[in-house]
Amino acid sequence: MEFVHSFVEFSTSFISSGGILFGFLLVLLESLIPALPLGVFVALNVNAFGIFIGIAISWMATCLGCFLSYSLFYYLSNRFIYKFLSDRVRKRIDKAIDKFKKISLSNLVLLIALPFTPAFLINIVCGVASISREKFLTAIMIGKVFMILFWGYVGKSLIESITDINTIIIVSVMLVVAYLISKLVSKKMNIE
């Protein structure tokens, strides 16, 4: 336990000394390299810069990183990646993509807002499926708010978070709010 506290103190001071841009870049990098831990970076940003600034820079960075990842696959999938696939594999991928293209904005927001959903995979699938930029950006900007709030709030171990009834209630409320906001935005902007 002492090691964990020492690590958190060292990491927080390291991020603080690097400044807001450094905290921003860590979260941006996580959106592009899926092996990096978003929850840890968000918690460290919150510890280093406070709840409001830590969450704000984490949210902006993850939204930008997800959009960059989505854009990469949006433009490269049809031009380069498909050329190297066999017809059989291409047909299977197309069948799965056709199903995903029909996902509603509200369901996409919920998928993105879930704290343990692999964001990199969603970015790839949305890019390859040619989900519209407007729909993707709207879903990312709404869903990531709740995911970042979750990681900022949870600053404790995974096991404690899953078994703590208060955390489960807060996450459930955040998911319902994300769903309701996405329904309102979907109707106002006519996105589906």
C-alpha cells in the first residue's frame, strides 16, 4: 500500500511539473495507444490539477484522440486496408459493419460512456463503418464526459469501485443521464 501512495505522489508531482499540456498529451496518447491506462491518467490529472481542470483537459484530450483515431480509419480503411483482405474476410467484415452502421446515436453514446468499453475499438469500427463525423463527434463529446467523470471520481482500485454500491449508483445515474442527453441532442440535431 505504501508503494501505491508513493507512486501516486511521484506521478502527480511529475505531471504537475510537466504542466497542463503534459497531462493533455498523456490522455491524447492513450486514445491512440490502447494499452495505456486512461483511468490512471485521468486520476493523475485530477490529483495534479484539481477536479475541474483535470477532468476538462482529460475530456478534451480523449475527444481529440478518439477523433484522430476515427479519422485515420475512416480514410484508410476503404483506400488501403480493404485491398489486402481476401474476398471471404471482406464479406464477413462488411456484414458486421452493416449491422454497426445502424446503431442509434443514443446507443453509441451509451457504448462510449461505459467505463470499461475499449475506446480504440469503437474508434476503429466507427471509422471503418463510415459513421458520419457529426454522429461520431456528438457521441464522443457526450459519452466521454461521463466516462471521464467516472474515472475522475473513481480514483481507487478497480475491485473497490465495482463492489462499492455508491460507485455503482453514481455510474448508473451517469449512464441514464448520458442516454437522456443523447436522445435530446439526437432529436434537436436530427442525427441517427
